[in-house]
Amino acid sequence: MKNFGRRSILQKWSNLKITGLSSDGSGISRTSNGVIFVNGALPNEIVTAEIIVRKKDFMIAKLVSIEKESQGRIIPKCKYYGKCGGCQLQHADYKEQLKIKSGLVIDAMTRIGNFSDECVKNIKCEASPDEWHYRNKASFPVQAHEKNIITGFYRAGTHKIEPIKNCPVNAENINHSYKKLLEKIYGRDFNFEGYNEKDHKGKLRHIILRTGINTGENLLSFVINGRVSQKNIKTLIQAGSFSEPDTITINYNSKPGNIILGEHSEPIFGSGIISERLDEFNLAVDTSSFFQVNTRQAEKLFTHVKNLVSGEKNILELYSGVGSLTCYLAKNSSVTSIEEWRSAVSMARKNLKRNNLNVNALCGKSEDLICDLSGEFGTVVLDPPRDGCERTVLEEINRRAVKKIIYVSCNPSTLARDCKILSSHGYKLRDIKSFDMFPQTVHVETVAVLSK
């Protein structure tokens, strides 16, 4: 085994000690020959693995056997687990999942952010109220398959569809609607062609289902390549004519690539909007709205952020989406919000009006508008996409000498990177707490507080 880097080496590696998990859920084993990522292994296990990919500084392996098993290892609940790429941690019990997610945040903050162990040692991951059936939205890709259509979820690391009939992390309403829909779209009267990524042909690209966890309202959307005739619109309405959907929409996406939704949606049945309640707030959501997928956990996270800004008069919120967190912030403070997507800003203004809240909701890129804002803000709340904040935003926050920053992140790596930049400007990490917004997956939401 000493000549591991040569082509003649054995494929199997025994007695690998798994010390942690990577951001994609693979077990990490650090050896003298480099890091080995073992799919399916858990921390504190000793395993035998077969190398399937070799790179200069790391290797990727598949699990062959477990010599020492983690106390947190369990049998996955879903029969599609390991085939569908949606979940990565069903083989770990929930207590173990929370430990893993805390570890991912700690690792990112120390390794990427260069924060001391003392700063992050007490990070805990807040358990979700629901371990299963929590997702309020599901997107099902549709493809052509032997002159028929096929739908389900992508297999891990591919764009090949694993057909599914039920998903235990989706809300029960979504599973029930999906089951009824399958009966229609696999029937003889549904004459839509599934999408083909290679030649960009086929009409039906995705099926999207949303539900209000606290309201029971349901939305069904068909993502279509190109335009559709009135006859085809009637076919889509008939396919969705089971009892659950309160509204059905068509989203038009004719662009090649992986982006699910196009810029334009239109209702073909109902208003195109459903309602959801978060604590005392009533919110409207449409086809394209970004909305936290775990409604009950979102209530806990937003309440935590609201408590962190208690007593603050002037708040600047960046990457504000449809205004769900904005409502919590604006309850007792003056808020200016910035969001890039015009449809999201329009929905945010409706949501704020619904809840009798007065917010200066601006449309534009945060990195552009923040430099032109007048007035002073005692606190900035950031909730950027996975790529994190533009450097311009962080530099402008520092230039304005904002006293407190509350950073909500879905990506520990970019959170750590951005907190490192802010710490170089004299901001100190005062508090950090994680929330399990996505049980059974490796993803984690984190709230960090920094101040000068």
C-alpha cells in the first residue's frame, strides 16, 4: 500500500478511520497519501473502501465494509435512498445528524474563517420540529424516456432521473398530489413530450408542487419549454384537476441549462398564489418565490433573528426575498430592504401590506444600492444565496461603520469566508447558532452575529 499514487496499487484500502464529513456527506479519512472521501461512511467509523477516483491531493471511494460502526448508524427509511440524490444522511439517526451539522459549521469557521476553537466550540444545531414530511416545496424534473415521459428526482451527481412515487421528506399534501398527478401524466390522454437536455426538445421540463404547511393551500406548476396552445393548456388543467391544487400555473423556461424556472409564470387555474402563515404573519407565495422549505423551523430561525435585533431602530436588510424575514424585523423597527429579483420585491410589498407593515422595499443588486443609500443603520441583516456576499457589500458595511451584523447563511463555507473578511475590519464574532432546516440532508442554516 506504500505506492498508493501509482497505477499498480490495489483498489481497496482497509482500516480507514473516518474523522468527519464533507459538505456533500462523504466520510473524510486523512491518510499519509492524502484525503480519502468515502461515500456512505459516518464519523468515528473504521471502514474498508474501494477507490474509484484518484486526484493529485485526494481520492474518492465507495464503502465496501464497516469494521467499526458508528453508534448513530441506522437503516434508512426511504427505499430510494442511495439512488435518489436528495438526501445524504438517512443512514444516521437524528441526534447524529445534528452533531454532524454542528461539526460542518465548526470545521468551516476554523479551517476557512481562521476563527479559534474557543470562538466556535459551543456551536449547537437546533433540531427541526419535524424530521420527516417538512418540505413545503418539491421540484420534479421530467424527461423523455422511450417515447414516454419519466419524472422523479435526479440520482446523486447526475441528471439521470430516479422515478419515485413517494418522498418521506416532502409534506403529506405534496406526496398525495404527486401520486394523483402521476396517474394523470402517465395516462394515455396526456400527450406532452418530456424534455431532452441534449437537443433542447420536448415541452415539459419540471413539475413543481408547493403547499402551505399552516394553511393547507396548494400550488401546482408546469415548467414548459416554449409556448403552449389553448388545447395543451386544457390538458394541463385536466392533469391537475384532482382535489388538492388551489391554483395551477405555467412557468415558461426556454433557456438551455440547469435553471429550473423561467422569468415568467401565468395562472391557468386560480390566482397563481397561495397563502402561508409564519407565526402572526400571513404571507403570499407564488410559483417562483424563494421561501424557506421548512416552515416550522423557519418560524424558529426568524424569531431568533428578531430577538437579536430587539431595540434596534434602523435596520438594513439585504437579499430580502419575498419579505418573510422582513416582517419579523419590521414589527418593532424601521427597515429598508433590498432584493434583486423584481417579482420577489413585488411579492414582498404585497406581503408587507398584508401585515400592515411599512418598509422601504427597494429593487436592485445589494452591491449597487448599498453604496447610494442615505441615512445610518445600526444593524445590517444579510441572507445571501449560497455563493455568499459580494466583497463590495462587506466593504461598504465596514465603511458605514455599522455596529452589528446578523448574517443568515445556508452555506458554512461562504459564511466562514465572509466572516473572515469582516473580522479583518475589526468585527468580532459574538454569537453563532445553527438551525437544521433540512433534516436527512447534509445542509444546514446558520446565524452569525458580528459587531465592532
